[in-house]
Amino acid sequence: MLDYQSIINAIYQDAIKAKDKGIVASYIPELAHINSDNFGIHLRTSKGETFGVGDFEKPFSIQSISKVLALSKAMSLIGEDIWKRIDVEPSGNPFNYLSLIEVENGIPRNPFINAGAIVIADILVSNLQNPKEDFLKYIQALTGDDSIIYNKDVANSEKITGFKNYATANLLKSFSNLNNSVDVVLDFYFHQCALEMTCSQLSKAFYLFVNQGKCLQNKVHITNQQVKRINALMLTCGFYDEAGEFAFEVGLPGKSGVGGGIVALLPEKFVITVWSPGLNKKGNSRLGMLALEQFTTKTKLSIF
Ligand code: DON
């Protein structure tokens, strides 16, 4: 029997001693003041056991981790039609890279680069009655926790400095791959990214991806086939131009955010969430990746 608590405790002890904790994202000014000493891990197994260490109950900005939850909601609403507007290939480029959109005629490479996530936001704006409220309710339903909120200051901070996202949305619009106005879609997207959640809440929210589409509250949100697709996309595209490295080091489907969170999972077995705000050069949590590498090595639990 694996002693998960001792394993994550040992990883935590190593991590807090690390000299290079990475650099906290500052291109969204509201994120720049987050202390890079924060570090939390939370594990939820499919048997219902939970384990946590460090700052696992402290809310942080989930940023691009939200793209997986937005994709799952969009899939539940319009199914396969999504793939008429977005491809499913890794991009090998940074998350906010612009040139590919033009070269590929406004069809984003995948739903996790910003261009793809903005098309997903457009789909949600078109298909939800009150998009921001309904999306928040979806997250609250997945977790059974209605204390989860959008951090308005973070959403506003990103809006003020979101020049690349405006460029991206305008390019998509020029290729007729955005049905709503740029401002409305980006307002939704900035809020979605500004969701504040703890490691333990994220482990709950992602439970449906290890449990055949059924959330902790026992409600089926997406099909088995959709779970398979989302997990495949996390593995191949969840870390942008570092997706290969994450598969190589960790060997799990996962998704990062510039708030320093990473959620990774082994289907039918567990969800693990790590938060360490300092990022590496590719914009993924530096210590988060190292911690997950240690976790799958020590437990021998990866998909490979
Ligand atoms: O659009 C942005 O730049 C941010 N809201 C999200 C970026 C992000 O988290 C990239 N992932 N590591």
C-alpha cells in the first residue's frame, strides 16, 4: 500500500528548500504580488481518499486551468461541432502565439492555446443564457462548493493589459471564427481565467475526468468518449510548447495556468493538484512540474 501522505510530505519538504522557485507572472499586474513561497499539493483518489500538504486550501488564480473546464462545458452543449472550429493538434508554440492563426486561416491548433480557448469562450457565450453566471454555477456544481468566485480585480487587470488576447480575438473575428463581439467574448474569457480556487477544490472539479464524466455529486456531465478526448488533449496540448517535456517527466494528462497551478490525473485512479506560483521560461509552474515528476516516479503511477 502506498503511503500517499508521506510521499507528498517528502515532496513538499524538498520543494520548500528549492533555491530557484521560478518567476511569478507579472504580465497580468494583479498576479505579480503573489508570494512565490506558496506551495501546496492535494491528491484525491477515485476511492474518495484525500491528502494535502502546505497551502492546499489557499485560493489562487486558476488561469488556463479553466480552459479544460470550459471545454468540458462546451462539449456538453454542442458536442462534435466544436471540431469544425478548432483543431486537436499540439502547437509547439507559446500559449499566446499569434502567427499560426493567420497561417491556418483562423482555425486554432487546439482548445488550450489562447486562440482555441477564445473560440470555446465564444461557444459558451452563444450557448449559455447568462454566460458568466452559468459557467460559475457549473464550477460550483462540479465541486459542490458555492464559495468559488471570480476575482474581479484579476479579470480587470488582465483586461487592461490583454493586448495580445485582443489581437487574437480580432484575428479570429477576421476569419469569421468568432460569432459574438470581441469585447463580450474576452470579458467572459478574462473572468473564466480569473476563477479563484484552492488545490482541493480543483481536485474536486477535475474528478469527472477520472470518473467517466460523472462529478463528485454523482451527476453525469460528459460522455466517456468526451472524457477520453479531453484527457488526450491535456496530454498532448496541456503545456503548450512544454507538452512533450511534461509527458516525458511526469507522464500524466494535465493542465497548467500562469497562476502557478497544475492539475494532473490518472484516469480511474486519482487527481493531483499542485500550486507553486513561480513559473519556468515556458510559463508553467517550475516547482509544480518537479513535484509531479517526483510523485509519479515515487508512486510508479503514470499512464506509461
Ligand atoms: O490569456 C492569458 O494570457 C491568461 N488568462 C491565461 C494564460 C495561462 O494561464 C497560460 N498557461 N499557462
